[in-house]
Amino acid sequence: MRPGSPVLAQSRRAPASDVDLAFYRLWRGTKGVIALECAFGGALDASVLASAVELLLDDQPIVGSRLVPEPHDPHWLPVRGSERAVLTVVDSGLEFERMRCVGVDAAAGPQIALVLWRRAQGDRLLLKVTHVLGDGVSLQLLAGRLASLYSSLAEDPDHRPNGGLADARDPRALLNEISRLRRLRAILDFAWFMAPRLLPRPTHRLAVPDGPAGPRVAVVRRLAAPSLSAVARYGKERGATVNDVFLTAAYRALAAEGWDGTSALRIPITVDVRRWCLAPDRRETIGNVSAFEYPFLIRRLGGSFDETLARVVTLTQRRKKSGPGLAIGLISLRMSARRLAKGAVRPEAGSDVRRRRGRVLLTFSNEGLLDKSSLRFGAEAPSEACILPPFVVLPTLHVCLSGYDGALTLAAITSENGEAHVARFLDALLHELPLELGLVTA
């Protein structure tokens, strides 16, 4: 029997890893989700979409399960009946906007939620995935799988899938597939890289409120096509990636908010460990297989954009040589194991954990270019698509970059009292780009 079969999904529970527990503990307070939002020129069939979701929950058993975070026996328990109804259809922009920012409790039901907004000018679809289940790559893999199931059902209502995505999802087991020598080298290279970047201890922070107030809001800035090719061309001429260019702009926008030159400029960025460190057959793993990298400029900003870019490129290229994210992934797993050994597995509010431990309060992720062909739902391909990051509690801010069909989107989810501050920062970031790009606010 295939491990991902519906029969097995309904008859057995699956063990949860310590990484699942760690992410649940981190995000329990905010019910953290990562979301994909798509705008279509036409209408989707809600009944076909609902059937496709049912097949996805069967095809990927963990997706259709709830986490039972018992300290000595954590596991995933399949959800049945009405609790599997994860599709909500709305006809109001205000309702869609509200649902955009609502989290999903990983311990209460399935690990996904969908919102379909029926509009005369074309539907909008929101797919949310708990951060306990997986990262941004996982979201894109599941979205592609859902679109494929929808397309197949639209042609054949009796369609049943014969295989899902990769079953292995425990980062510890996946990283253990990497040789000991490579893991050791990654740790030593990271320690050597970070040693001169630990001082000064104070980190320059954004001017945002010290805590949340009001409802959650999405702050989105979209650069219309062909902005992606323009940024890529500018970077290529200077030996830089799109990620390097936007990270440079983020550093300069951060410094513009009152940096006195004495505190450190630090912006951690997420990287996909699958891409850099795992075998090709692990590239479709649903799980949290991403980690942070620390290309910290400290006090070396540079006078011009190109000077800052050159320094960012030097840092990121150095880290690419030793497997981006591998060292932090290994360190995080060791810390997680120690906390579990001490019995520190009781859930805590994610907001408290993030605020107490985070000296660096601005983080950045680049979810890359969304595959247009994999997001086609039957005859409908999105005219626009972007990734929305998890909500984090002020004064923390996480900014997410994603690209689709030549356009680029920057997004953050914050609370109402931080909306103006975050919008100002995103606008300043885009203003730092040495390009003439068409900005669209959303």
C-alpha cells in the first residue's frame, strides 16, 4: 500500500517530528500561515474546486490531519467529516480582505484553508497553509498539486490521483542524508563567517510600534511587468541576483530610518535548503526545509547603491559556497532537540516567543518566480499571483518577495497600528531601486 493512500490516511495516524512541535510552539499564538493569492480573468467552478480539495486531503494525508502536540507522543491525526470543509466562498471584497489575514490552527483541523471570492471581473483565490506543515516552497508545491487535480477533475469528474508528492518531511532525517564531513564544514564555515559579525551587539531597528493594536492588515506593493526582467538585467550586469538587488534596497531603506552608523545593520533572509543541499528527489518535500542565512552588513553600508550591492554580493556568494541554510538548519535542529529533552514542549504564544528572543526584528524572504503553468486551474491561468507571508507581531516585521509573469510583489502582514510604518518602509525600499519601475499599491 502506498504511504500516501487514502486508506492509510483514514486508518492510521502519523508521527510528528520535533520540528513540527517547535513550529507549533512558535506559531501557536498567531496561527501562522503562508498564503498564495491568485487573480483570474474568469470564473472557477466552486464545486470542482471543492472536489479537488477533497482529493488533495486524501492524496497528502498530513495536509488533511491535525497536529496532536502531546509531549511524549506527538502525532498527526486524520480529520474526517465536516471538519474537512476548508473552502469558503465569499462575494465581498471586505470579507476577502479579512480572510486574507486570518490564521489557521494546526491543532484544530486540516493544514490548509481556501477562500474563493466570486467577482464579476474575475475570481480571486486564496490558498493558506500552516507554517507548521511547511514553508513557502511547500505552499507552491501544494498549490500546483491542487491546480493539477482541479484541471483533471474538470475534464473527468471520476478522476482519482495515482501518486502524490514526496512523503518524507522530517528535516532531521533529510539533513542526515548529507555527509558528516559536509555538515561539519558547513558549521565551521558559518562560525568563521559569523564571528566578526557578532559585534556590535545593538541592531538598528525600524521605526515601528513596540506592540500590536487593531486587526491584522496586508501591506502589498506590486511592481508591474516587466519589472522582473529589468531588476534581473540590472543585477546580472553587476554579478548579482534579484535577491541581492532587493536585499540591497532593504538595507538602504533600513539605514535611512535614523541609522547613526554605530549600531549594526542585520537582515536575515530565508533560503530553500532543498535547492542547495538535498538530492533532486527531495526537491518536492512538504515540510519546513528552509532556514535563515545572515548576510549582515554590520556597519559597512557603502555610499551608493552599487557599493552596497557589491558588499551584499560578496556576502551571499561566500555563503553559497558552503551550502546556504545548512548550518543554521543543523543548529536549529540541535537546539530543538535540547528543548524537547528538557520537556519544554508545552505550546507558548508565538508572539511572546518572537518578541522575547528576537534582537533582529526585520527578516526577508524571496519565494522566487511562481510557475505560471503549474497554477493553471483548467482553462483559467492567474493574471496575477503573489505570496503573502505569515503575520508576525510588532515590532517584528517579515517582508516577502515573489514574482509572477514578469511582475514583482512585496508583501507583509502586520497589525493596523503598524500599517502606515510598514507601507512607508516598503515604499522606501522600492524607491531605493535604481530603476524606473511601475508601482502599484494593493
